[in-house]
Amino acid sequence: MILKARKFSETDILIRVNWINDKRINESMTFELPATFEKTLIWYKNNVGNPNRIDFTITKCNNDIVSMGGFISINRMDSNAEFYIMVNPEMMGQGFGSKISAWLFNYAFIELELNKIYLFTNDDNINAYRIYEKYGFKLEGLLREQKFKNGFYKNRRFYGLLKSEWEKLSWSQKMINYEF
């Protein structure tokens, strides 16, 4: 199946709000809940053109939205950024997260010319960190009781992938195609 990547746009806000409010998404991510269209529109307007982040919407050829993801805290001086991804809750478990993550990792090293991608994930989000480890990310630390959610403190895993490591991986690319 061919997927298409495009920049996140205002037309994607309602879907983003619905996903953020879905327990399958917000259980593993850090959002102020409940998300509303109004607050998300303000977030969007405050971030349009922000050089320290890039947000993508990934669609099927029929324009159904499969995923949203990108990079935040892009630091040009230190050449690193934090990765995030959300997969359509109705499409989880179908391999989209893995395929889209690989595209985004390639984008970061090729287009953003980063030296390092890092991410945080809940210690109990086994499916997520298995994907990251499959793509060469190294566990750099465990942040004990870092996140308070649903009345409990959760441990967070901190992962990183260096450009020098990425270059040696079989799935790394030399150029980016927005259809993949």
C-alpha cells in the first residue's frame, strides 16, 4: 500500500482532537485532556512556521488519514530533535506505525540533517519500544516515575538513534520520496 506524507494542516485539526481524546492514543502520550478544537486551533496557529518543529499527516491514496507524526524540539545547534507519532486508533496493529516511523527517521537524517533523533515512551508501551529497537534505537535511560497518569506514576524510557548508526542500517535511504 502506498502512503503519502504532507505537512499537517488546519483541516487535520478535528481528526487530531478526536485521536488525542481516544484512550488508545492518550494512554501513551502526554496531552492536556480533554483536547478541544479551539485549543488545538490555537496550538496550530502558534506553531505554523515554527522552525523548531515539523508535523506531518500521512494518508492512504484515498486520502484516509493513517497517522500524524513528526519532530519537536528541533535543535539546529546540537543537531537533534524529539520524535513523535500517532497512528489512527482504528488502524493500529496493521504495521502502519512501523512503516511511517522508518520514513520519518529517514526524513530527519536526510532533510533535517540531524545527528540524533530521540524519543520518550512509557515503560509499559512494549509495542512502541519494540519498533524503536527494531529500527536501531538504543535505550539511553529509564526515567523512574516520570509521568503521572490515571492516578499512578509511570516510568518513561528514553531512546536515541545517531546518524552514524542509521547510516549502517539496511532500511536507511539516501533521499526522501513523499510517497512510500
